[in-house]
Amino acid sequence: MKKKIIGVILATAMVATLFTGCGSKTEEAAAPADTAQEEAAPEAEDAAPAEAADAADATAEAAGGDLASKKVGVCIYQFSDNFMTLFRTELENYLIAQGFSKDNITIVDGQNDQATQTGQIDNFINDKVDVLIINPVNSSSAETITDKVVEAGIPLVYINREPSKDEEQRWADNGWNVTYVGCDARQSGTMQGEMIVDLGLEAVDLNGDGKIQYIMVEGDPENVDAQYRTEFSVKALTDAGLEVECLSDQVGNWQQAEAQQIVANALGQYTTDVEVVFCNNDAMALGALQAIDAAGRKVGTDIYLVGVDALSEALENVLAGTMTGTVFNDHFSQSHSAADAAIRFINGEGNDNYIGCDYVKVTQDNAQEILDMVK
């Protein structure tokens, strides 16, 4: 088991090294990842294992060997979410690798219901956990959640679903032990749009009318990631000087089945006018692909499809040419950074109120590399 854990540390740390990883928020964190960084990343590959081992040793040493007795409460908005399944599994493995006892790590399913999750948070507070890691059902509930957790004197790490800027400013103004760890969704949306731009108008403008007609399948409309991916995927096209027309913009709630129905309806209504399908995540992109296949359309020939998350099935479709591309939502660096932030809080150290990570654009050129890492 020990060898397996060490292997996980080394492999996952390599991902963080290759793809920039997480850091304090800067203006660059909100912008698309620099292509030069991605091209230069392989040069760091040889040094990654040694650096990973050093980092793990340093974290364990800083913890003073006392983490096994510390209690960690983790709230996930919904266990059935594909990406959050990857995230929570990696988070637990990494916490154990850093010295926490598996018996003291409790991860609960909010079942996509804020009232349920609020009750779970109350239970963790009553249990006097040493730190809380929360993936909120509703980002708008962050103020209420923060107030009760801070009042209980428990450090708080938000993950994946970012609270509002005003809420984050409140943490800074009050000097609270609260932070958010995640990626800037504007970057992922921009990368989706760039993949379409890179194909060229001549390839994408299948009906020859000089503009790109698209349908958009959104996640949870309250989620800032869904909002930004929707906005910035299209913005990347218009920033490149392309004219666009939205044929349909519907909410699929991150669900494959809902997306399949949405896209099937849109293809039935707009037929060959649909040139691009944007999906806020890969689960919905996989549903969209089912609808595209059922309609007798072929990705890369008479329609284009992009998603976000880099799920294994989506990566296999990118390699096969049945998806145009996806964006790697790096659950390795995010979960590790969330755990590291929790450890710093437990050790009485501070954290920046925002710890940002980078996405990675995935096309056929690098899909196999990403697939090898996530499998």
C-alpha cells in the first residue's frame, strides 16, 4: 500500500509540474494559459519525481507527524458528478499520503441539495473537525456557510465552485482562515473557443454564410464556472473577428441525459445549420455526442463538439476524432493544493484567500498524454 501511495504522489505531482499547478492569484491566473508554458513543460519532466518527493517530505515534516489525529470534513455537492468523483478520490488519497488517518477523513454527499449540505456542515461543526473542505451546492450560500464555520473557529477551504468576489474580499477584510482553491473558468471557456478558432472559418462555416452557428449546453446557471465557460467560449470567437449566431442556449445541469435531449431537440429544429456544440463539461458533451450520432452527423466532418474536464471517455473520443477537443480540469493539482491549504491552516499558517490553478487545452495532439495521466 505504501508503494502505491508513493507512486500516486510522484505521478500526480508530475502533472502539477507539467501544467503549472496552483499558486496565488495574479492577473495571469485569470488569463488563458500561455502556449509557451505548455510547450516547455516536457523539459521539466525528468526533475518532477525528485521535486515531488521533496515536496511530500517537506509537507510531512512541517506537519510534525501530528496529522493522523486531525479530523477533516469534506462536503461534495454531489457524488454522481464525474469530475467531483475524480477530485474527491484524489483528495482522500493525497490526504492519507500526507499523514492523515483514513478513519478521520469524512467525505459526504450533498445530493445537490443545499439544505442537506447545510445539515452536514452543522454535523461537522458539532463533531469539532479540525478543518472543513467544502464544494458548495450553491455558491450563493457561501456567506452563510462561512459565517457559521468561522464562528465555530474552524478553518475553511472552498473547492471547485467559487464564491463571489465580494465574499472573497470579506475573508480578506476580516483576516479569516478561509480560502478558495480552483481554476479560473474564464480560461477554460477561452480554450474551448480557441479550439474552434484554430480550425479556421473555412472549415467550421459548413453552410458558407460567413458566420458560425452554435448551440450552447450550460451547467448549473448559478455556478460561476458555467457562466464563465458559456461567456468566454463565444468571446474567443468574436475576439478572433468571427461572426457568430446562437441558435440555442439551454441548461443541462452538468448531466449527460439532459444534454442528449437538448442537443437532439436543437439538431431536429435547426438541422444542418448547427455547426458547433459547446458544452460546459464533458458529461454533457458525451450526451451531445449521442444526439449527434443519432442524427447521422459526424464530428469533424459536418459538426464540431467541445467539452471541459478531460474525462477518460471524452479523451478517447478526442483521440478517435469523435470530439473536437476538451479542456483538462486538473483535479490532481486542485485536490493537492486544497489539502496543502488545509494542512497550512491546521499548522497555524496562513493562506492567500485565492489559490488558482491552470487548465490545459486538449486536442488530438496531446490527448493521449493526458489520458495516460488520468487513467
